[in-house]
Amino acid sequence: MIRTTLAGLRAHRLRLLLTALAITLGAGFIAGTFVLTDSLQAGVTRQVAASADRVDVAVLPRAGHGKPGEAELAAIRRTAGVAEAHGLVRGPAALVGKDGKVAGDTPTTGVSVVTGRLGRTAMTTGRAPAADGEIALDENTARTRGFAAGDTATVLDSADRPHTFQVVGLFDVGVDQELAYTGAVGFTPDAARRMTGEKGFAEIDVAAAGVPPERLKAAVTAALGGAGHRVLTGDELAAELARVNGGNLEFLTLALLMFGLVAMLVATLVIYNTFNILIAQRTREMALLRCLGATRRQVFGSVLLESLVVGVLSSLAGLAAGYGLGAGALRAGTAFGLQSAPVDATLTPRTIAVALAVGVLVTVAAALLPARAATRVAPIAALRTQSEEREFRAGAARLVIAGLFLLAGAGVTVAGTRMPPGEQALFVVMGGGVLIFCGVLVLGPVLVRPLSAVAGWAPARLFGVPGRLAVDNSRRHPKRSATTTIALTIGVTLMTTLSVITATTRATYTAQLDEQFPIDYLVSGQFGRADAGGALPREIAATLRARPELASVTQVRGAEARIGDAKGRVVTYHGPYTVDLIQGGMRDFTAGGALIGSNTADSLKLKPGDTLTVTTAKAGVQRLKVAGVYESGKALVSGVVVPEGAFETYFGRLDDDRVLVGARDGVTAGDSRKAVEAAVAAYPTAKVVSTTEVRGEFDQALDTALAVVTGLLGLAILISLIGIANTLSLSVHERTRESALLRALGLTRRQLKRMLSVEALVLGLIGAIVGVVLGTAYGWAASRTIATDVLFRLPVGQVALFVVLSGLAGVLAAVLPARRAARASVVGALAAD
Amino acid sequence: MTVTGEASGPRTGPATVAVAAQGVTKVYGTGDAAVHALRGVDVGFHTGAFTAIMGPSGSGKSTLMHCLAGLDTVTSGQVRIGDTEITGLSDNELTLLRRDRVGFVFQSFNLLPTLTAEQNIRLPLEIAGRQADQELLDRVIRTVGLRDRLGHRPAELSGGQQQRVAVARALATKPQVIFADEPTGNLDSRSGAEVLAFLRTSVRELGQTIVMVTHDPVAASYADRVVFLRDGLLVTEVLRPTAQTVLDTLMKLEA
Ligand SMILES: Nc1ncnc2c1ncn2[C@@H]1O[C@H](COP(=O)(O)OP(=O)(O)OP(=O)(O)O)[C@@H](O)[C@H]1O
Ligand SMILES: [Mg+2]
């Protein structure tokens, strides 16, 4: 029996090739994901180890406690067994770019560069700063901001005073995500303390004088007494750094695996369909085996064995492909500077196990039902000459099951959209989506007939006889067509869902922006400044008010305070701005009154007229009367809003956080922009953004996200197209004699090819239609879980494009099968038994 | 319908030639593996005549028919359908010729399973984009005697009925010649007789030219003339055949 199976496999090599390709792609993507993330993780671990290797013991502040300072450092230096100890300084020190503005949205981080035995900063160019007037920059910041060793650069100290330095070298931040994000400026330890104004150390590194790390750790812990700092050995430090900085790799793995799973799901459908068709075509072969005495079990086993061989071979190919894919991604990452050091691709036993297991399991599982069908072939079937076409009838059971799935799915989905927006609602909606999908899967064969009538309406009229025959053929095996098209439906559904969500988010955001920012420019400082006061001197607003090009200037400032029992923010504004209220009014908005956001009103159960306590350092406990409530997230301000005079009593005279600027009507964008920039030119911390720019950046971010996700979903679509090609080529094979008959009756080669193309077109369109309908519904449902008042948008152009592209892709998938069908000789095909 | 061994007389008047072969040879494969299926066949088929081709298995009957119909190319020699020399035509020209001037009936697998009987009959006309000659179509369908089964799919028809639909399809385009390769090979004698009678009627009443390959002396006796092939050569022919004369000739050939 095994020999028969293997002979069968060899005979159907070509027919199984496309199936194998589907598995290879899916398993390859999963293997590639693991190769990529494992390698990156290995790179992180290696870099961390190299850096932490120099340290024997490290002292770190415990979260929520103070940092170790000079006293602790001195105590450690006095401890027996300590050869050397250095405190690492770390704090904001804003680098000023060549345009005279601080670089980036957050200030760069100033760090102390230690040299010698405990030197952990990896200099890549030049040398470490050795004198007060010298700095080193991290490579990425130097590149993006256009600095090189030898340049002079300005850095702001903690009071925003500019200091000039000489850049003497560049360094690599290694795996430190925080430094990679903000950019880093390296100083000598003294300069670092002066510039950042930090009193404590982010870390104290200790080198041992011939003492084992564990003993030194105990000694240092004792020396620090009960200060509550964490003391780690070098190895423990390495492990911690690897854990902290490898965290986002896990997210990357999960995200990529999601796409891998979708691809595998599609591959499962493709494989299931292929085996089903192969079994149907080999009915006589199976029957003959049964006639010759093969048991049902043997027939079942032989089909499963076949799938096992296909699964193993294609998973192995997938593993190889995945390794290549991962290695390629790593090389591309290095080339584009996404990771600093080149990393070798690693193939772990886990990767091998997962790729093989997934590939083989999916293949064998997909072949189970077809194998069972094979056992049902009666021996008598071998004696029939022509395998008759069986009419598909929608059984009551099928309708009932599909109905239950659809009802449950619709119910769950609607429930999800009724829930308060959030992750939970999204998961409920996704669950509903899975149920609906199951329903469609079961109902598919029933849907094929009406849908092919819809999708085939135009082709049947446009392409004459070949067109009509093609539409007939597309619904000839409803189950087969349904499985083929549903594979495509998965990809199209997800794409449509995403484009609906993107369009909806874009529309909603734009509308909110228009509502919230009835302004043209926003002047703001960098985020992440530690102190309470704003970053913008009040003179900026004064200068802006003096410009004739500008019509309105509003200053917004705020400070931390205790609101009720929790930490919060109190803000005020000065200028021609009114807060839109949803409750209460501005009448009580006088000293002792306040406006609160709807979030605060909900959580503290406050309404206009109620009293709210605000505690500030300067004014102590204040009882404020709620004058009105604005909708949180919809106003230009956030927090507890108090009148300007009251604010100064509570906090003193603070600088501005933001200045909102409106241009005068009739002034060109270029002129008003110039006026704003001229007014803030003297203040390096003041950054100007126009609301059009904000919108543009947001649009771009959305487009990028959509493009990336679409690219990843492309794999699933590709596999489903392989499915269409596969089904068609198997059908072509099955209909060899039929095609020959048509050719004998006068159908030209071109017409025969067109017939198959149209069939593929119809299949593609059916898949796309279902996908677009489901995707639109789920795009809507999912955007309801983001926020309640979204502006639903259906990107009609994009969705229409999906439908057209699916049709075209189908036609493309038909090219090879059609060519094969057309090439067959008429006589040969008719003679074939 | 009665089955008689009587052959009807040859047609009167000046007979034109519908299909003619001249020195046709056909070699499959090359070198040692070469099979000479036809070794130089000269034969003509008159318009409005019903001719049967007979011969032992492997004698080249099907091959000759395929070459005559333009389904296969000849190795050497010439084939004419009407005034058209078909050797040397391109695949596309052959396809057009087939669809406009030739009809086919095969031993098995004659109908498209997805189409109804009527749709199958009209199929060649539709492929050609030709208007059906409704009167002819009605007559054909009446002669086939399947008026009440026109809406059925092939799977719902008996073998004989299917074959009659196939003949009707071949007739509907009014081709210059119909080629039938063992049209009764898969049928029992009763169904076979129906089909053969129908073929003969269409020759008598519609003036159709038919060339039929068969193994069955009774089937051959429906024809006006029987030509005999052996080893790729035309060896003899019988006019106004009866089952007995055909059988005798066959015995002589195989001896
Ligand atoms: N495609 C082919 N390749 C090689 N040889 C072939 C091919 N087709 C036919 N032959 C050979 O040509 C010869 C004639 O075959 P053909 O099919 O014409 O015989 P036939 O008279 O129709 O026989 P039967 O009565 O069995 O149908 C045979 O020897 C056959 O083996
Ligand atoms: Mg034959």
C-alpha cells in the first residue's frame, strides 16, 4: 500500500506542487519570524553581555525611591574589595540643532561617559570627552542632526541656558531603548552633573579588586545599609538589561505570528481543497484499490500518508525559505541602519520544531476529511465509465448550522459595538467576526450559485459563449468554488476592514482637529521637561501679539497639583479662547470656580455646583466650585481649568506651556508662518507646528501603517491565489475531454483560454464581494470599539480597487492552467479514457 | 422502429465529393518507435452519402477519421473538405473550418454535463455566433424525438438519448460532413438501432453527408457504402451492404 501511495505521489507531483507551495509560504513566514526575532534577541543579549561584562556589581535605584548620590558612592568606594566605582549621571540636556531649535520632540538625554576599566560607552568615532568643553554624540543623533566629530554644538542646561561644546567623538547607544529614542549627549562626569542638574546617579558601577562578584555584592549591600537600593552582580545586570530591552521584540514576534497564522489558515483551506479534488478525481483509482481488496483503513491511511509526505517536504522547504527570509530581513535592517551591529541569522531548535510541526499538522489535518471521503468510495465505482456529476443540494443541517453561526456572530458583534469603546469591546467584535466567518464557511457552497450569477453577470454578457460556459463552470462544484474563494475572502476581508478603519480614523481625527484646533499654529516646548513651569517665556506671546499678520494669540499654562486624592493638572489660559461646555456655564468661572473635563466629572462624580478640592504647594487646600464641564479630549485644554488670576495665586507666575496662534484673514500661509517663526527665533526651546503639518504627519503615519499591514496580508492573498490556480489547474485536468470536445466543436484556443480566465475572474470576484461586504461590516464594528462618535467612512475607491484587483489576480492565476488546457491536443484528449 | 438488413440503393444524379483523401500517410513517433498508422490512403466520400469505415482493431480507422476531420495533421498526402485543401491550415483556420463545416459524434463523452440537451444542441451555433435555422432545428429535434427531454441534463438521459442529442447537435449546424467514431459502441443494440436509423434518416431527408467508423456489421449495414481498412491501407469496399455481406468481407480480411 505504501508503494502504491508513493507511486501516486510521484504521478501527481505536479498537481501537488502548488499545494506544497502554499504550505511552504505559510511555514516559511512563521519560521522567518522566529529566525528574525531570535537573531535580534541574540544580538541584544550579546551586546548587553559585552557591556555588562566590565561591571562586577551595579547599584540601581529602586522604583519610587530616591537615586543613590555622592554619599552612597563614597561609601561604596570605601568598601573593602572595591577597586573602582563610578556613578552614572543621566538627565535631560537638550541638544540644539543646526537650525537653532532644540533637536527632536523630547530633549536629548545627557549621560556621563566613564573611561577606563568601567568604561561601558562604545565609542565608534573619535574619543570620549576628556575635558569640560567636550562632548560625544550618539551616532544616530549625529547623523540625523548633521553633526560630526570636530563640530561645535550647543546644549541647553537644566535652566535652558545655552552652552557651547566641541564634539570629540561619536558613540553607539547599544540596546538602550530610552537613549535610542531621545538621542544622547555624552559629557565628562562633572559636566554631566552640571548640565543635567541631577543630584543622584542612575546607576553606580563597581569593579572588584580580586573578590568574587557575589561576595562584593554582599559587601556593597552592607555598605549601603538600608537605603533600599538594588544591588546586582554583573550577570544579573546583563539579564535584567536583556529582559527590559528585549521586550518589544516579543511584541514584534506576536504581531508577525498573527499574520503567519492568517496565512496558515488560508493555506489550510487551499490544501483541504486540493486533497478533496484529487480524491474526487481519483475515485476510480480508489475504487479499483478497493476492488483489489484494500480495506477502508488502508485507503484512509494511504491518503494521510500522502499528505504527511507533502507536509514534511514542504515544511522543510518552508524552513529553508524562512531562514533565507529572516537572514534577508536582518541584512536589510543593517543596511537601513535599523540595528547598529550586523546580526547573524540564528536557527534555533524551537524554530525548526515550530515550522515543521505547524506545516505538517496543518497539511495532515486538512487532509483528514478528504481522506474520510476517499474511504466512502464504493468498489463498484471502478466499473462506471464516466464519473457522473453530482448535484449539490443544500442540506437542512448545513442551513441550520450556518444560520446558528451567523446569528450568534451577529449577536456577539452587535453586543461588542454596544459596549463602551476599548480593547474588550474590540475582542468581543473580533469574536463575533470569527463566528460569522464560520457561518460563511458553512454557507459558502449555498452562496456560490447566487453570487456567481452576480459576479458573472457582466462577463457572461461580455465574453459570449466562453463567458457563459465559464460562469456555469464556476458554480459546477459549489463546495470546491466556495473553499477556493473563501481563501481569498479572508485576505480581502482583513484588507477592507483595515482600510475602513483607517478611513474612519482619518475622517474622525480630521474633524476633531478642525474642532479642537481652530488655530493655525501651535508654539510649544519639548515634552518631558521635569519642572512644573512651562518652557516658553511669556515674552514669546507678547512678541506674537505685536505681529500684524496674526489675529489671535492664546497662552496656555499648567502645573501639577492634587485633585481630590489623586495627582492631576491644573491649567489656565490667557487670550481670546472659550472652552466649549457640555454642562454648566461660564457665569461661575471666577476666582474660586473651575471647569472640569467630562472624565474627571465621571470619575469624581461631580456636576456643576459641586465642590472640588485642589491642593497646591503654594496655596494649600483650595475648595473650588465646579462652574462647568467640557468634553474631555475635545477641548484645547485638559485638566482642571481655573481663571488666570486664581492660577497665579495657586502656583505663582509660571511660563507658558503652549501658545495658540491664529493668522489674520487674508494673510498667506507663508507670511503668517514667517511671522511666527521670527517671533520665536530667539528661543531655542520654542517649536512651531502648523496644524496642517500635524494633519500631514498623522496622515502619513496612517498610510505607513496601512501599507505595512497590507504588505503582510499580501502573503495570505498570494496563498489564496495559489489556491485559485490550483483549483483551476485541477479542474482543467479533470475537464480535459470536455475541453477537447469544445475544441472539436469549433472553440478556438483563444476562446478556451478566455473561458478559463473568465472562470477565474468570477471566482476572484465572488471572493472579493464576500470579503468586501464582511470587511465593511467589521470595519464599522471595529471602529465603533475605538470611540463612540466616530465618523464612519467607506473608502469606496479603495474597496472597488480591491474587487478589481482580486478579479485581475484571479485571471492571472488562470494563465498557466489556461495555457495548459489550450495546448492539449484534441485527438489525444478525446482518446484518453 | 424496425431494424432491417436491407441497404437502400445508391443516390442518383452526379455525385460531388464532400471529403477526399489523397495518398494520406500518418506516422506516429520516429525511428524504431515509429508506427505507420496510415500508409497512403486514397478515398472520397460523396455528398449526401452515408459511408461506413470498417477494419480490424488498430487498422487506422480512427486515425483516418481524425485526419479527414482536421483534428490531426497528416504526415504526407492531402485532404480536401469540399473545395478546401485542409493540409497546411493553421490551428485557428482548422478550428474555424470544423466549427462551420464539420460535425462530430463520438463514442463516448459527447455532451457537456453542465448544459441541458437543448443547450448542447445549440452549442456549436453559439460558439460560431451563428443564427440558428429555426426550421431546421425544429425538424432535427422532431426527428430526434426528444422534444419532451430538451430541458434535461445529460446525466438524466440514457446513453441512446445522449447519443441522439449528439447527432442532433451535429446536424444543427448543417455541416458539409458529419464524422462519427463508433457512435453506437457504448450502446445496447436497441439504442444503437435508434441512433443508426436516425443517422440514415438525416441522410435521406436532410441530404446530410455522414462518415461513420464502426466495428459492428449491423451498424455498417445502415450505410450506403462500406470501405475496409487493413494495416493503414484501404483494401476493399462494399456497396449497398447488408450485415451478412459486411461480415463475409470482414472474415476474408482477417483470414
Ligand atoms: N497517438 C498515437 N501514438 C502512437 N501510435 C498511435 C497513436 N494513435 C494511434 N496509434 C497507432 O496507430 C494505429 C492505428 O490506430 P487507430 O486508433 O487509428 O486504430 P483503429 O482502427 O481506430 O482501432 P480500434 O478499432 O481499436 O479503435 C494503431 O497501431 C495504434 O496503436
Ligand atoms: Mg478507433
